[in-house]
Amino acid sequence: MELTSFYVIILVTSAFLVTYPQQTINTLVAVGLKLQIYYLNYRLKFMAWRMHGHLTRMCKESGFPAPGPFRFVDLWDRTR
């Protein structure tokens, strides 16, 4: 990203913040929370995939049957 485009983004955000303060803050908070959820989901998916690989390897070495295929349910698809 060029430096001038960064300044344009800051300028537009500042203009919206002055014109519509509450809506702009709500939008920025919502975008931030959405990014955090996506990061957390993909981190959990990666860690679960690694743990499944370790478990499969340990089962093979011990002579136990291998666990089922790796399956991960995204955070937003989980229910109670």
C-alpha cells in the first residue's frame, strides 16, 4: 500500500468520524471484532489440525487404530 493511499484512508475515515461519529465508531469496532473472530478461528483450526496429526502418529506407533479424518467446525457454525 502506498503512503498516499494510506493518507487517503485516514482522511476519509476522519471525515466520516466528524460527520457520523457513532456510526463510524460502530463500524470500526464491528470490523475489528470480525477480524479477531477470523484470526481466532483459523488459529484454532491450525492447532487442531496439528494435534490431529500428532494423535494419528502416536496411534500408529502404539498399534492403535487411527482416529477418524480431520474435521473442524468453524466458530460461527457451532451451536449449543
